[in-house]
Amino acid sequence: EIILVTGVQTCALPISRIGSSRRHPHGHVAMPIKRKDTSETEYIVVVDPMSTGATLAYHAQHHHGLRIICVWSDACPAELRGHSKHGVEYAGVVIHETGQIKATCAAIRKIAEPRDVFCGSEPGVECADELSEALNLRGAGDPSMSETRRNKFLQSMAARKAGLPVAAQKLAKTIEEVDQFLVTERETLHITGSFMAVVKPCDGAGSEGVTVCKSEEQVRETFNSLQGTVNVLGRTNREVLIMEYLAGDEYVVDTMSRDGVHKCVCIWKYIKFPLNGAENVFYGQRLMAIDSEPHLAQMVQYVIKVITALGIVNGAVHNEVKYNGETEAGRKRGAVMIESNCRLHGAEGSWKPIAERCLGYSHVSAILDAYDPEPDKFNALPKVPENLKAYGAQVGVRSVVEGTISHIKEDKVARIRMVDSYDSESLDWANQLAVGQKIEKTIDILTLCGQIQLVHKDKERLELDLAKVQEIIDDGLFVVEKGKTAKPRRRKVTGDLHITPAVSPAAAALEVWQPYLRGYAIAFGLGIAATMLLNARKR
């Protein structure tokens, strides 16, 4: 049954998940699901429950016994709504239209009176804020700052106003404004020793459209290629953000807040390298404890000040920051924000098993603790991640070929699954990565093939397995039609994955066969020696 209420659709529809997760037969086994025993069913609203929002809906239903009311904002494109999770049964589905907040609230209340409203993914940030206020429920923070929590330029301005270090930036609508920024910030844009700038959509997700430019002309070309286009979230890029390139390592600081009390739930350190013409491709991320590196405590303090400046009071924020420890100026400057995404850490929550095994909780479980009617669970969460139970890392599965998949190198996939640290994988072998499907070269999160999760109690073992899995993926997992196979990309990898330039195919082949050639040479030498000895005895 579909009910129309003043431009709002409500219906009870099961949503299937695009993608799958597979566990190693000898790896970590999930505990049986325990449903909350409650005589009164509680309902929550999840706005745009795709990606990690779908994982949140699943966790809330199966681990907390909550019923889910799905609200799709009109900011979320219809084609993205399939990225939900199998096994979630919605009590109802409401399609929200801008300007129809009263009708949306009425449609929600026709299903049930909700306890809380959660933002499920990036497009739903402003709708979740609006619904929370209209339903008189806890919201992320000051409603007047809702746009700031969605707009990367306004975020930086708010942090700057609070006296925090931020990158030089310009929100440009015209090419003349681009040129003005290039002149005004010429010295800053050469701070690395040569020209570098970042151009990206003001509203975006998944690294879509983010370009590291190495010349003024490339900045202009990238601006022209973005201006007026529609991004993955269905929004028109009317303004383009141009900013200083921040040198150094990139981190994620995932925070959780309740009534203005902020906690750092997880710290991740990105592993990124150039690939397929893109400057910063996701190769993976390591889970960090607060004492893993000496500057992390300062970084967390900085991020807490940033989210305070954004008016955050409740809920999740996925913060991305840079830290340059290679120079004295970088160390003095400290952490600098890239952006704060006022929702859960993305990538469909594929990192969740890593956090749960290493910390005992995750960004997903923490948001339900933060919104629990009783504060005890949130109060029990550590202020920062410490005392790891194990060490964890995630690997991004990349493709260096494009075309129609003709073959999957199953032997390489099997080798990945056999490493001691293997926990699980998030790869859609049955659909998106099946033979006959199109595959693109990986240049950002949106073109990433999937993820592999690694966890081990021994840090050295984890690092060895991490390097091994990266090497297998660099060799290529996919073959496409018309003979377009992946060129060998074997690289020498240290424990910290500082990768040296790619080895040539001939050198890679020599590296593979070197042990065998050495064995043949020794055997050949021993054979000659034995023959000479026998001839000597005959004489």
C-alpha cells in the first residue's frame, strides 16, 4: 500500500543491499544476534539510510530491537537508495520533499512516534537537522548552523573564526575569482617548494571531483570541468572550493557527542598513493590508539575544538585532518582540518568489524549509545581510543584496468584470504565485480572495488600481512576483454608502506623467478663439481 500525504510518500518496502560481505572460515566469527527484550517497541528515524546509515539501521534493529522508519530526503538521488543493507525491515518509508517538513512529520507519526532522528549519510544532514527540530527531538546542534555542517567552505570559516588553524581557501563562482585567489595566495600555494592546490566540489562525498593541481592552468581547467556539473549526491556544483594543498599524513578522527560532551571514538591513518593519474588514491587505513604517535593527542584536542565551533552537540562527526611532521613549520602548525562530515564514517561501515575487534565498540555502536535514553553507555565509552585488544587495518581493492571483466584471478584472491590477519571482505563478487560487468580504473572512493579487513593480536604479523595483501592487489586481480590485462605493479613495501617507484614488468618477472634461477644455478654448479670429482677418482 502506498499512501500519499501532501507530497509525501509512505510505504513499507524491503530494501535489498548492493554488495556482500564474506568472512574467512577460520577468521573472526560474529556472535549470535541478541534482540532486546522489551515490552514496548521503540521507533527511530534514519534519514537516507544508505552506506553506513544502512549498517546503522541493521545494527539498531538486530542488536537493540528498535524499529526503523526510513526517510529519504530529496537531496539523496534515487539511484543511490539501493545502497542499503539486506536484513533490514523498515516499519515504513517516507519520501521527503523540500518545504514539506510538516507533511513529512505527519507521515512519520502515522507510522509511529519516533524516539530519535539519525542522519544516515551525507545527503541527509540538513533534513535530519530539520526533522529533529520539527519533531522536538535531540538534534546535532544549533539549527541555524545546519548549512555550515554541510558546507565545507563554511566549516573552514567557522573554525577560522574560532582561532583555529585552517587551510587558505576560496569559494569561487567565476574564473575571475579563481585568478584572484591564485594571485593573493601565490606564496602559500608554493609552500611545498612547487605549486600545489586542491580543487573540489563544495558539497560532495567519496572524494568525487577532488583534484590535486600542480599548475595554475590545471586549477582553471578543473574549475571549468566542475562548475555547473551535478555531483554524486545530485547537487549542482554552483561554487567550487579552491584551497591550499596540505602536505603531510592524512587522518580520520571519528567523534561522538551527547549533550555537548565530545569523545573521540576512533582514529584512522589513511594510506594513499598516486594511481591511474590520480594523486591520492585510497590504498587503505590503519586503526590507531591515542599513543600510537606523539601528535595524536594534540590532533584530537584540535578536532574537538573544530566540532565545537560547528555547533555540534549530539551525534557523529567524521573528521578528516592533515598533519605534517616532516618540517618544523608543520609540527608547529599542528593538525589542520580538511573537512568535517557530520555523519558516520562512510564506506558502508566496512571498517566496523576492525573497530569492534580492536576496541570493543565502533562509530556505529557509539551513536546508539550516545542516543540511548540513559547516559550510562555513552559515559562508559573512553574519551579516546586506547588499550587496543588487537591491531587492525583496512585495504582498498583497486583496479588498474577498465572495460568488461572477463576473468577474476581467483588464485590471488585465495592468497589474500589465507593471510593470518584476514578478517572479512566487502566485495560484490556476485554483482558489480562479476564476469561480464564493467569495471573502471580506481581514481577515488567511488571507483574503489571494495575493501578487505585485517586484524591480528600481533602488530608485526599485521604489518607483514598488510604489505603482502597490498602487493597482491598491485599485481592485479582483474582481467578485462580484448586483452587489456593489468600491468604488473609490484612494489617494494616497508612496514609503513612507503612505496618506491613501480618495478618494470621485466624486473618484476625477474623478481618472481629469481629464487628458482638461484636454485637452478646452485644445482648446476653442484652437478659440475660432482662430475669433476668422479672423473678425478676414475683417473
